[in-house]
Amino acid sequence: MNTLAEKYPQDIKRILAKYPPEQKRSAIMPLLFLAQRETGQVSPEAVQEIASMLAVSTTEITSVMGFYTLFHDHPGGRYRLQVCHDLSCALNGAETFLEQLCRHLGIEEGQTTSDGLFTIEAVPCLAACDKGPVFQLQGDGEIVYYEKQTLESAKALLETLRQRAAGEVTP
Amino acid sequence: MPKLVNLTINHTRVTVPEGTLIVDAAKEAGINIPVFCYHPKMEPVGMCRMCLVDVARPVIDRATGQPVLEADGAPKLSFGPKLETACTTPVSEGMLVVEDSPKVTAARKDILEFLLTSHPLDCPICDKGGECPLQNLTLGYGPTESRFDFADKLHHAKRVPLGELIFLDRERCIQCGRCVRFQEKIAGDPVIGFYQRGRKLEIQTQTQPGFDSIFSGNTSDICPVGALTTADFRFGARPWEMEAHPSICAQCAVGCNIVFNTKREARSEGGMAIKRVMPRQNEAVNEIWLCDKGRFGYHYLQSGERLTRPMIRQNGELVPVSWETATDTIVERLKTGRSGLTVLAGGRLANEDLFNLKRLADAEHGKTLFYTHMGGGDLTGQVGLAPGSNLATLGKGDAVLVVASDLHEEAPIWWLRLKQAAARGASLVVLNPRATRLDDFAAISQRYHYGRVMDALAALFAGEAGQVLSQAANLVIFFGSEGLGVDGSQAVAQACANLLIRTGHTGRPNNGLVGVWSEPNAQGAWELGYRPAKNLTAELAEAHVTLVAGADPAGDDPALAETLQQSEFLVVADLFMTETAKRANVVLPALPYSEREGSFTSGERRVQRFTAALPPREKAHTEAMIAARVAARLGLKIEESLPVVFEKLAAETPAFTGLSFDRLAETHPQKPLLSREDLYYSGTAYENTAGLGCTLALTGSPAEAEPVTPELPAPVENALLAVPITRLYDRSSTLVHSSSILGQRMIGAEVWLNPQDAAERGLSAGAEIEIHLKSANWPVKVVINADVPAGAALLPRSVGIPAFELAALEI
């Protein structure tokens, strides 16, 4: 059994300390990030555990997970490229960009490359409407924004990430 | 009094209290602003945009702070740049609201066009069709054609069981969030929620069993589309085919106002059948809500197992006979001289039945006994709630004490009302042996050991809580029977009554003692003079002719079964062939309350009338009629007609003085205003046109008395303390059958143990074991619950194990 409490006792303590005891539920998001730090997804057991930790229902936890594209209840690649396809970005060519990106990686939106490195997802507004096309990159415990993207800039990023992954395998 | 605000809506001038929302102000003026997400019982969220209106406010001169005037002296008005949501905008002085302009009409049309882009339009097979806000508002305000391509409609899952009671149709959902908000804010069970966003949004539940809330059925009422439907009514009937019969829920002592929707159908061999139970508005009782037991537990009323013919015992066998023969048999017996009719009646009988049976018993030099597991009703008759009481008006400065009762399980709607009272600022004090769901809202929550309730009450009254209770402007005390028998609960009631009398909390509205009875008319039985026997076994053993009505003592207690088996002459009137009926000399089929009229007195002492929803199907009679028929053969005059019986009852019973069926049928306008004509406003609950009922007057002058505390059972080594508790989904006197839709939630014979007690005995959850209680063994299933105090073994009532008060139990 690898519960969150066993794995990250210090982190949990630190997160809970940030909020007043009667508003423990504010810790839902930081704890969800903690839960998906290693595997990139939140397991049902972790949902249960967070719910009992914060004395809220599991339904509420999954509601938060469902609302944000940042949290994942299914496995994906090591890196998730989440491309905004809302109106402003669409007007700036996000749909074409997304299509090209998918074609470049040889996958459909929502799928993961066979090497397990990349998942492409179309998501709603990322709050950078003047800088579309935009995507956020989730992976290695980080979230990074990439704004005003073209296929070329994205390809370069993918290459860097590939090299980073390859570098780890053969030090 | 809140400040009043004047405004104009369209051309109508309206005066409403400050803080009123435009949508509600319009409703008062008879102007219906269409809404989907707004509900008058919940905080507005402004999600659906259906209620957009044009709002103008007086222009104020910034320099002088005075209103700017037009040339004609009228205040100058300025419209906002955009339409505003009537559901989130409070009224203000001098405001002009326009809801019939072309701009507003166009907005409504657009909102509906959007809502319908992916709505499946499967109205012909939708349960909501005919009483659907979306359907009605589309007809009223929507576009006749959509500019969207029908083939582009998004399709979602259509049969998603959220639990075994409620189905979700994802395509129909318009994402108004009423159900989610109801569960979180009103029911206090946030067990359903939104999942995902935008077009992907769906209602989800993660609990086991799914949608685990005892108020789940209400979400189907307030859902403005056919997205949430009940498993019970799904595809059962079209709303316009059904008749609506006002009635009262008989599942507990709260007395929720309901409507039985009935329909003639082939499945019932061309007869009428109840298709569903719907709430009927009574803001002093259940508002517009029902618990799931009340909504889904009615099937027993039309069960095929009901008794259909009178029967008498001949050569040891019960054989069907005519009513004349059955009546003759009883009358002959009564005439034999060894007179003395002992009536043992349950709190399921209507006031009229109890009254007539008492008259018969009195005429026959007999006695009337009340079959109950709980005492204290003589006190609720003296220091109970007075006319004018309404739990919805309890708030700041008031206090409520709950003793020995798990209200969430025993009387869900009372739980809901006290939760709300606490939210309004009333001080809630809870004194229970274990944690209950009321603790979350309690200002003070204390525990005691089973058997020590009297000491705990004394300590509570002497402490800080005592201060809170004594100094409260109004004080209501609810007492129950957790771990208590008749004598124990009588003692608790006396201690509570003493406090009420001592602190001056009697005889006025919103003050008094309320018994958490299990039956719909237990309070009525007490008011009519029925009292539990000091020693029921002895009474039954001595009785010459015993008439048991609306009770099954033999089914509850093998010892009583033994006694009844030896009865000199036993007559049983019931709906079913109960264990008691099996031992009878004469069995009489009674009429269920859905097939007759009558009245019940709720725990809050409100007398409420019910009407016949169905024609009497079987050859059954009311208990009142049975008494009248027997009396007639004995040469006595007892009225048969129920309204006349009630008049007679009112004339002879001081608390009922001045009441009649007509008085009980009186109504007055209730807030929120609701009607079936505009069900988009508050859902499909019925408006109350059949009567709000009347609270009984308080008679006599109550005096304090020393409570008589019953002795505790002698401690037995290694034994646990058996504790009777009342659970919502038990079988109780309410006759819910395990085959009904609630079957999955019904409890069987089970024992609740503390984890440590279970571990010490090597028991795991779900284990089938035998317990030793009252020198007999009983098979039960083990339930492990951390809230059970150490050393206690909780036994639900009415599952066939004779746990009536604390007793030693061995495993």
C-alpha cells in the first residue's frame, strides 16, 4: 500500500498548514497535484484518501478534477501538450496548429505516442487569448506555457524533450 | 419589519421587502419571469440566463445625491447597457423592470435556441413531458425552428443509473445545477456533482450505493427537464393522464403533505393504481420536500398480499366468510356476558378509527391500549407545540434540544428543518449516546452512556447548555427512544417537560415537547386517550375479547405471540396476514388510508386530513366502520360517516374543539408562491389546495412531576448491552416490503458493534452470527460502525428481534 500519507507525509503537512482547519477543502488542488506528481494521473484510491483527509465527499474531489484540465484520471504520456482550442485561439489558427501537431506525432487528439512520451489534448481557454495558439506542457512535475506557437517552434520543443528523455536512459 | 421597496414591473407597481429578487417580486405581482436554474428555495446562481430582463434605475445627481428629474417632474430613469438576470438582481427603490420588450423576448428566444441545440427532443417518451419547464417555456418563448443542424446534435448516454432510485439522461440535462445545489445546500449530502466542463459536463456520483442520499427523489421534482427521473415512475404514466389526490405521508410522525397520482391502467386489470407520490406544499410541515421512504415506500398500499375477505376460525383454520358472519361472530362473543373488550391499537390508525374503537370499548366496559415502544405522549398533549408553531420560523435567539433520537433516520424532514433552523441562528443542542448527522449543525453536542440518559439530562440542564435552553426566546424539545423503552422514554419526556414548564416554554407557539414517534398518528392516539399498558402480556392474558388493530405484537415479540396464541377470543383488523392475524379467531380486512378519508395528528400536533386516492378495491372497511357495525348489532349508535365521526370527536375531545374536516381543508397563500401552472419556478411539487391542517389546542395546566427512571438490566459478565434503535429503512409499522423499490436499502436483522468489541469477539463485518437475547437465539448479520459506543450492541427495531429496552445480549 502506497498511500499519499505514507509517501509524502511532509508535503501533506506543509500543504494542510497553509489553510485554516475549517477550510481544509482549499487543499484539494495542491493535494491532487501531489497525487499525480509521479505518475501523471490521480488514482481512485488517492481520490478516496484526499476526500477522507479533507472530510469532503469523493464526488466533490472528482468534480474538481473534472473541472480542471490539469488533473488526469487516466494514464497519458510523460508530457501532456494541452492545446487551447477556444474561440480566440481558434481565430489565430489553433485548430490547424493542433491538426499539424497531431499529424507530426502520428496520433489523434487525446492519444499518446507509442514511445509513451507525448499526449496531445485539446482543452478550453488557457487565459492567454492574445497570444494564441497556446498550449501548456504538463510533465516532470511542471506546467509551462508556450505562447504564439507555430509547428516549427513546437517541433523544436518536442525534440528537446525527446533528448532530455533519451539523456536519462543513457547517461 | 424589513424596509419596503417600490418598483414597477412592466406597468405594474409592486411593493416588496428590501432584498427581494426581481424574479420573486414579479411573481408576487403575478408576472412570471421564466427561469431554469433559479429555485425559490435556493440561493440564485444566474447560470441559465433564461431570466434576462431590462432594468432601469433612477439617475442620481452625483453632486447633490438627489434623483435627477425629467421635465414633467418624474425621476429620470436610465437603462443598463445590457440585460440583467432577474434571479440574481435585488430590487431597488424606483426601479423599472421590463420583461415584455422585444429585446427581452429576443434574448429568451436565443437562450432557448442554445439550450435546444443538443437537447434530444424526445418529449414523446420522456417522463417529464407534460410537466416540463423546458417544454413549456419553449412553447411560450422559444423559436419555432432551430438554425442548428439536427444531425449535428451531440449524443450522450441516456440511461445512466446514478443509484438504483434515480436515472440520469445526459442528453436532456441543461446543466442548471439545481440537483447539485439541492443536495449540497438543502439535503446536506453533496453526493452528486458536476464532472467535466462545457458540452462534456455531466452529473456524477461516487458514493456506494450510488446517489446515497435519503432525499434523492426531490432532485427529480426540481429538475427542469427530464434529466433526472425516478426508477419508480420511469415510463410509468404520462403526467396528464393522472389524477391528483391530496393525502398525508404515513411513514413517520412528521406528516408530510403529499399527493397520490393515480391512473386507470391495464396492468392493474383496468383498475386505478397509484403511480407516484409527490410532495404537496405545506411550509409549516415539509415545505415542498419528501424523503425517499415517503416517496417510494407506498407500494404496500396496493400490494397483492393484502387481506381481501373477512375470515373466522373454524376447526382451527381461518376460512373466508361474509362481513355479516364475521360481525355476528364478534357480537355473539361480546354478548356472552363475559364482557370486556380490550382494544389494542397502533399509531397507524386514523383519528376517526381510534375514536370509534374507543367508544365501542367504553360502551362494552372495556379498555383501550396503545401499542407503542415509546412513552411520553400524555406530556406532549400538555406541553406540546401550540397552534401557530412553525419550525421554519425558529431562528436567532431560539433553541432546540434533541434527546435520544437520530432524526436523520427517524424523521428526515424534521432533521432538514432543524438543520435550517440552526443555519438561521437557532441554538441546536444534541444529547445522544452516539454521533448522529445532527451533530454537524449543533451548537452543543453531548454524549452519554446508554442507560444514563437521565443523569446526562440533569447534567446538561445544570451546565452551559441549560443556560442556552432556559434563556432561549423559544424552546422546542424533540425526544426519541434510542435505547429506551416505554418507561425510559416516558422518564425522558417528563424531565424535558419539567424543564419546559420551569423555564416558561409552554403554551405558546414554537415552544414545547415533540415525540419522535414512528407512526403517523401516534400523537393522535395519545390525544384521544390511548395509553400503553403497564404490563401488556398480563393485559392480553386477562382479556376476554381482544381487538388488535394496526399493530402486530405477535410479529414483534415471540412472548406476546405466545400470549395471543392463548387468547380467549382474538379479533384482528389489518391490511395483511400478520403474525397476530394468524392467531386470530376473526380476521377483518382493513382499508389502507389511500382508499378512504380521515385524519392524522402529526408529532407537531397538526391534525391533517387525507382523502381517498383510490376506490376501495377489496371487501375491506375502515376500523371506524368496523366499530360502528359491531356497535349497531349491539344496539349502540356509533357514527359511520368519517366527517361526522370527526365532528363528534371534536365535540367530545377538548384539544380538538372547533375542528372539522372543513376547517382542516382551509388554506392560505404560502411563500414561495407555487402552482402547477408555472412549474418551472419551483418544480413539480403540488400547490396546497386541500388544506394545511390545524394544530391542536393545549388543554389543562401542566405541572412538573418527578420522572420515574426505570432500572437498568443487571450486568451480565461478557455480555453486551442490547440497544433498540430506529432506522429509516426498517420494516416498522409502515409496512414497507422488501420487494419494493427500496428493497436494496431495507435493513434486515442486524447488530451494530463497535470495531473493538467486534475484534475482541473475532467478528468481521457481514458475518452471520447468532445472538442470545431474552433466553433465545436470533440469527443476525454483523455491522461494524465506529460510532457505536463500546459495550453496546445496536439492534434496529421491527426486524423481528424483541429488543424493546436495554437488555443483556450475548454473542
